Amino acid sequence: MNLDFTQILPSIPYILKGIGVTLQIVLIAGILGFAFSILLALFKISSIKLLSWFADAYTSVFRGTPLVLQLMLIYFGSPQIFGFQIEPYAAAILAFSLNSAAYISEIIRAGIQAVDKGQREAAMALGIPYRKMMSNIILPQAMKNIFPALMNEFITLTKESAIVTTIGVTDIMRRAYIVGGEKFSFFEPLLIAGLIYYLLVISLTFIGKTVERRMRRSD
Amino acid sequence: MIKIDNLHKKFGKLEVLKGISTTIKDREVVAIIGPSGSGKSTFLRCMNLLEVPTSGKILIDEVDITDKNTNIMKIRQNVGMVFQHFNLFPHKTVLENLTYAPITVKGMVKTDAEKLALDLLAKVGLSEKANEYPNRLSGGQKQRVAIARALAMEPGVMLFDEPTSALDPEMVKEVLEVMKSLAHTGMTMAIVTHEMGFAKEVADRVLFLDNGQLVEDAPPEQFFSNPTSQRAKDFLEKML
Amino acid sequence: MKKVISFLMLSVLLVGVLSACGTSEKSTSGSGSKEESGKKVLVMGTSADYPPFEYVDSAKGEEIIGFDVDLANAIAEKLGYEVQVKDIDFTGLIPALETGQVDFVLAGMTPTEERKKNVDFSDIYYTANHLIVSNKDSGLNTLEDLKGKTVGVQLGSIQEGKAKEIAESIDIKIENRNRIPEIIQEIKSGRFDAAIIEDTVMKGYFKKNPELTGFILEEDTEEGSAMAFPKGSELTKEFNDALLEMKENGELEKLIVKWFDQ
């Protein structure tokens, strides 16, 4: 195999611009998915049967079907489902947040249940309302325990986001394809894309470890 | 005043409390003792509805807390509880543990809550630990913080659920001292305990539970020197 | 805890700023030509990895250029529309038409019977030859040489149909890949013995890969690229009329020379 990176060199900034696109999708989807997953997790531990049934069914469907399929359905199906077009970009964010919410809600549910039940009793005995108890007492403790798992999920999302190429979002991967097409070469742009993804994941891992260490300080 | 009338509690088929009736007067200190599994912790936890009674009534200051229309959150603000395993909030400092509920639940101004908290910490002898996290404290210190946390809500009644059972022996005394001085302030207290010496010294009345029934209800002098029931005699023989 | 939160917020902010650059770039990539208000905007779907039909000169910027883009703009100008180019993976183009994500497709797409079931096509605007591509040392010179060989084609492409036609008389194994660069790579790595690719597209690859060679696949019927529209679209006729005009006055020929004869 003879690789020639000099021809790709001028196109590297073009590929690099995909980082912004990829990160934006992943970040917004990550935050939305996380917020939604908390709601789902609370549904799951709820004593109201309908809510817990809904959350379980939701998780089951979104974990039980391929992400790329969900993405396709949301993007190409948007006129039928929502009655209007949605941009590929919005479709990607929607698909990723709905999908990751399913996974994260399971992590959070386990995290909540792992918090000592004495914490709940102490909060109740002080007359603290359910909502405040969850947001100020139980969830913060659960988050600390599940943070590494959350970070893991986020990293997976970053890599998985490459499937947005299928609906034409010009992320890192799609840009590598386009450059490959333009330059009639295959490996070089892909290797560059691979390197970018790898560096992204390494940075995320580093940020995660730093935050984790800071959280540990109160232990 | 806490008035308990024919209290029953079942866990599934298991009947843990089989009709208990008694009254705890204001400023009274009541020790609840009995063998393990006698239902004494459940009895105590019914008084702030951590356990919901199967039947019977509990009236705190004339308010029926088992009534569905009663705002139990409001009742709990007036009933402090200290747990065997402290249950301090590990992600909050000692000071935050004390101020969180008064600020959140009672809407107290932060500076006022902190002032109150520091007063209470001084009373339990832990002023210098205000900014520590709970995991930096010994068991005895944790339990004293837990007592201060409950007191920060300025409750009318304090419930203690085996407050010294999880402590190393050398730390029991410091916690009992705090409780003793609290009793001297005239706080209404219900204490589930295995500390017979403490019960004898501090309690105005001893409730002896066995097998879900209130077997004896007597002043400590009488109970410890001259118990009427055979079950109490057997129990005391083992304990003393 | 507060520190952790502010740290998190900070990193969120940083990334947000970063990505803001990303979107602003992105929005320009769509609209190929200058903005003129008052005109109706038509969205054109294409797969921008197929030079010289459509691609990005990635060293220069984000804009999608190529023969198809120029043609679309020329036709639109005649009809008083404005064109916004949207990049979609080739396999997603027809679904995008059907679901109304795009108004029309120009992507070097050949009308086939299957495709005609789902979309309408304009007249042919460009006819290309199909090349049988292989390594120089493979000694493949005629169709008969392909017997027992593995032949690669682009998934969903007209060449895939060609390969199936060939397979009816000659025993070949057909493999498909999503994109042309992958097919080229498979030939070089030896997994494909040959591939069927359009000659205009191969021109660039021949320059890059001197070890490759090819011969033209002779055809009975003339086939080529056409514009695709949603079923029943009124645009089909409008575009056909404009296309005819361009064929007659030589404008189309000029574009072909511009993009294919360099």
C-alpha cells in the first residue's frame, strides 16, 4: 500500500471543520438525551404503573433496534411522523438523544437504586418534598457513582455519530468520504478521520477523568 | 403530645405490631426497649410515617397523622429523627447538612440557618467540623451531627432509632451525653435503645415491647427493679 | 461540587463556540449560487463524492461543484428558480425525493425500470460509457475474460444493472460497494478482479492509479444520466423543456466540454 498524504494536505482543514459538526450533534444530543433519561429513570422507579411501563417499553424499543434504522426512520419519515420536513442535522440530534436516553436511563435507574435507602429516609424524615429530595439528595449521589458509565456512553455516541453520513450531515466521516471522492483516493482521508476521532475520544476520556477526580475530592 | 391508639402494622402476612396504645406527654423522655424483632423500631418509625400503620391512630398534638388529609410533610418537620446509621448526606458539608432542610423546607434565610446550625454544632461540640464532609468524621461525631441536623428543624419531638448501636464502644458515651443534655432542655423524646444504663438514668418512662405487644409501661425505677411480666424479667436477666 | 459544575459549564461553552463555527460553515455548503431574493428556491439532492459530476474542492472551501451543479443552475436560471444543493448519500437520494426532502435530484443517476417505479425522470442529459476496469497485469481484455471473476459495482448504480445483464450470459460473481473509492480499493487489494465504472468518473482514478486499465463495455441501447423528480412533479416538464433548449443552442455541449474534457 502506498499512501500519499501530500495530496490530502490542503483538504485537511475541510475535514477538520467536521469536528464542530460532530461535536455539536453529540453534545446537544448528549445533553438532551441525558435530561430525558433522568425523566425516564424516574418513571422507571415510579410507583405509577403506567409511567414505569412506558419507560420500560421505550427503553426496550430503542435498545432493541439499530441506531441507523432509527435515524433513517426519523429523517425520511419526518414528513409522515411530524407533518413537516426536518433538517438532517435536527434528525441526527433527535435520533441520538432519543437513543442515548434509553441507554442512559438504565444507568441512572441503577445509580438511583444503588444510593443507600437511608438517604431517602433521612430526607423524608426532615420533611423534604420528593422533587427536592431527588434533585438535591439522591441524584447528586447517583451521578457521582455513574459518572464513568455516563462518560463511556458519551464516547460511544461520539464514535457512533459517524452514521449521520447516511443522511448527508457533513460531519468528519462524510467529509472524509467527500475528499476521498474528490481526490480519487480512499485510505488517506479515512486515516485522517480515524485519527481525528481517536484524538476526540482521548480528549473526552481525559476530561472525564479530570472531572471524576474532582468529584472524588468530597469523598 | 403523642397519642397512640391500638396501632397495628403488618408486613405482608407478618404482624409486627399487634395493637399498641400509649401516650407520650410533652417534655417526656420515653425509652423503648425489647428483644430484637419485637417491633420497637417499626413502632418508632410509625410515629413519622416512615412506616404506614395498617390500622390504629397516631395523634401528634391532636392531629391524626394517619388521616389521609393530613400533610405528612408538615408533621415530619415537627418530628426529628436520628437513625442507627446516621444517614448524613455525604455530598454536603456538615454545615450544609444542617442548613439544607431549614432553608429548603422552611424557607429560612441562609444566614439565619447558618447561625442556627453553628449554635447547634457548638452544643454538640463540633463547631470546628462545620466545613468538613461527613466521611472525615468518626462514628460518634457523625451521630452528633445527625442529632444537630434533626434539631435544626426545631422540632417539638425527637425520635431516636438505636442511635448508638452502630458505634464503637468508646464513642457511645459522647452521643449519650448529647442526648442527655437534650433531655434536660425538656425535649419530648422517644428512644429505641439497648443502653439500659442510659434508659434507667434519663428516661421518665420505659416501654417494653415483645412480639409486637406493649408488655410493660412503667417508670424506670419500677421497671428495672421490679418488672411485672416474666418476659421482661427474662429480657433484663440477659441484658444486665 | 460547584467547581465541578463550573468546569463542566466551561467545557460546554468552549465546545459550543467551536461548533458554532461548524454550523455557520455548514449552512453555506448548501446554497451553491449567489442569493437572489424573490425567487422560489428548489432543493437539489446530490451525493457530492462523484467528480466531475458533483464534488467538493475541499482545499478551497465547502461549496459543492461539478457538471450536475452547473447544469441545474443553468436550467433553474432559465426557469426563474434558485437552486440550493443538498448533499445526501447516493442510496438516500430516492427516499429523499419520495419524502420531499429535496425537489429534484441530479447525481449522475441513470433511469432504470426500478427507479422509474418510484420517481419520474427527465430526458437523458449525458451519456457515458461503462468501463470494465481491472489491474493492468490481470490480462482482462474482453467480456469473455471475466468468466469466473469477481466484478465490483456501486450499490444501486446503473452499472449494477449492467453487471446483472452480463451475468446472464457469462459466469461472474457480482459484489457491490457503497462508493466508487471503495471499489477501486477492492481492485487494488485483489478482492475484486474487475469493476464496472463510468468512463468519466474513471478518468480521475486512472490518473491516480496507473496500475489500472479498462476497456469500454459495448452497448446495444443508449443509456445515460437523467434528472429525477418526485412522481407527478410539474418540474419534470419544465426542466425537460429547458434541457431541450440547452441541447439545441449548444449550452449543454459547452458544459460537457468544461467538465469532462480537461
